[in-house]
Amino acid sequence: MDRRRIVLVGYGNVGKALVDMLAEVDPEGKRFLFSAVCSRSIGVAELRDLPAAKVDKKLKMLGGDEGAYNPEQRVADIKAYLKEGDFDILVELTSADYETAEPALSYIMIALERGIDVVTCNKAPIALAMKDLKEAASRTNASLKFESTVMDGTPVFSMFKSLPPVKLMKIRGVFNSTTSIIIDTMREGKNFTQGMKKVKGLGVAETDPDNDLSGMDAAAKLIILCNGLAGSQLKFSDIIMETITEPMIKEVISKVKNDKCIRVRQVASADFENKVFRVGLEVLKPEDMLFSCTGATNAAIFSMDLFGELVIAERDPTLRETAFGIYSDIVDLYSKETCYY
């Protein structure tokens, strides 16, 4: 089996977790090698096809001139490398920009237009430009895979690939761990700041936590599900988003008091028949399948014409689960006929 050469763009917590996972499952680089690791802080670090187990040590040896740090120049350097570099897979793991999706959108488009396969967990380019990216991939016979954009390593898209044709009627889900943890922390009698501190310690918050609280993160995941599974052309402007604030949480908590048979969660929902799409706080009771979302647990309920309700959940996801979703997409690229996008 030929080894695949990866260029990793984005070396934050998720990128490091992915390298660690590949070092664990493929320490000698028999399946995967890293041609380069790129980021705004690193620039372009050419690794000349190293196995994952040697990546971190090599990056530390290369170091970097922090005094010469220029974000715009780093982005330009990364784009230049992606246009000319010799590699098989782009793994794009930069942070989300929900206004323009840049520079991630350009990174992905450059690779796809060269016929290079792309795996990403970045929600912004997929939510904002899925149609354009899929068309670019189709033109060059490349693959675009984004399993981990919605529920980390949970196989949502690959699961639907295995089903016969169905019509989605509704989607409801708890997709944002940050808001869940903050709400539960405040129900324990602590304050909003303590809840956010706990979230950051777990590493599950968005780079900009306002995207969690505004509903933007959950809305992006809802858009990706609707557009990717139901063929919709949903945009952020189509979704009613309720921004979560500390006073709002306090008010809801005061109403439910200490009733353990009630759980408060940020819920994203899509009703395709009535064309209603929203993200906001909901009070959940035990008969609601989303009530099982304790702690950072996420879950989605899919209502279909031929099946009824299908529930998919992941319990207390960590960076490792996100890395697993990326890893599963990379592995799936070995067999193009199983590509489900």
C-alpha cells in the first residue's frame, strides 16, 4: 500500500492530538508521512516526509523567529506552498472565521483545484461554501471530507452513507459542549466566569467563545447537516439564533430550581416541512432523548420518512475524539469508491 503524504495546516490542540494519534497507530510512517506542518505561528515547516512520531521533535528543532512574526506573510507563504508543494492530502485544522471562512477557504480551494484530497474539521468553509467546494472537488476528482465538523469523531455522515435513500423531516441536537458545561456549572451554584474557566481547561471552547454563546457554532453544525444530508442551501441568515448570556442562564435556572428531572441545553433544530431553523435554550424533560446530554455530551435526533427517529450521541467528547474523526476521514481516502461526499 502506498504511503500518503500529509500537509497539516493548523497546529493547535486538535492538530497536535491528530499527530499524537497517528504516532500511536502508525509510528513508523508505513501508511502516513508528514510533508509539512503549517500555521500562522510556525509558517511553513517542511518536514520532508517524516512519520508522525518524529514530527513534534523536528518542529522543536526547527524553532522559529518569533520576532519576525507576520500573520499576513505567513498566510501568503502557506498559500504559496499549497500551490507548489508535493503532497497527497491537505488536513486543514485552522480556527473558524464565520464571516469570510478565510484563510481556510482559500487553503482548501487551492488543494481541491490541484486535485488534492482535503480533510477538515473547520466548520466555517463547509458551512459557508460547501456547494462551491464540492463543485471544485468534482471538477478535479478530488475528495472533500468533513466528518469531524459536526460531532467530533461520531460517524454521522458515514452512517447516513450506509442507509438507503431517506428523506429527512427534522433534526434536533445538542451540539455545543461549552454552553452545556457553563449551564451545569451555574446550576451547581458557581458563576459564569467559573464555567468558562472550566470549559477552557477542557479545551472544548471555540477559539472565540462568543461563537459558542451566540449560537454560531451550533448553527454552523446545523447548516452542515442540512446541506450535507438533505441537500438544502441553508445560510446563517436562515437560522434564528438566540445569544446566551449570564442573566438569561440565571433566569432559566431560577425557574427550574433544583429539579433534577429538568435539564437546560442549547438546542439546534431544523424543521424542513415548516422551514423553521433555530438555535436557542430549551428546557428538556426525561422523555426527550436529548435529556441524556449530561456534561459535554452531544447528541442528534434525525426524523426520517421511512425510519422514524434515529439518535446518535457521543459521551463527553475530548480532543481525541475530534482527532479520531479526522483520522477516520484520512483512512477512508484510501478507498475513493467509499467517499460519501
